[in-house]
Amino acid sequence: MRSDDGPDAGSGDGRTPLTGAGAVDGTGGAPSADRAERVLRTVLVALLAAANALTVWLLLTALLVRPPGGRWEQEHVTAAGVPAMTAHIGSWLTEWGTYHLVRWGWLRPWWYAVPIVVALGSLLWMLVLMDR
């Protein structure tokens, strides 16, 4: 018996080993679980980054609304309040997603900063708009 004979040696005819690290698993060349996890991680992080970018854009849109002539009418308050409220709701959703991705170890905790800043900024802007 040769030293390379054993359970991981394969059939001995130069074909793919039947067991071990390079074994054919019978799935027809499907991606491994590690590759699937990397793809899932990439997709989820990309979705979270896009959602964070959307909430930041909504907050900036709300902050940049200025009435002509400086007099705030009801339609101007609404035009500034709707994106601020949408950004606030979006920040809660992105905070929920960030919590899970950090808990799973896929993101670092500093990712909490974006939804927290958006939530505080939108809340403060809505409080300012209530006085107008």
C-alpha cells in the first residue's frame, strides 16, 4: 500500500477524489456554502449602504427646502416635512438592518453612526418645522 493510499486518495485513476477537500459533492458544480455566504453578505451590505444613502439624501432634501421670500406657508412646511419624516422612518429600518449585520459579525459597530445621525437630524428638523 502506498503512502498516498487512504480514504482521501480517490479512485487511483487520476480522476477527482471521492472524499476530502476536493471531493465532488454531487451538486453539479454548485457554489460552496462559503461562496454563497460571501455573495449574501455582499448583497445585504450593498442594500444597507444604498438604504443609508437614500435616507441621507432624503434628509438633505428636507434641509434644503426654503420658501421663496423667506415666509413659511403650509405647503413649504409639508415639502420639508415629508422627506424628513421619510428619512426618519428609513433610519429606523436601516438601524434594524445594521443591528442584525453587526450581530452576525458582517459589519463593524461604527455602521450604527449613519442611521443614528439621520434619525437625530430628521427629528430635530421636524421639531424646527413644527414651530413654523
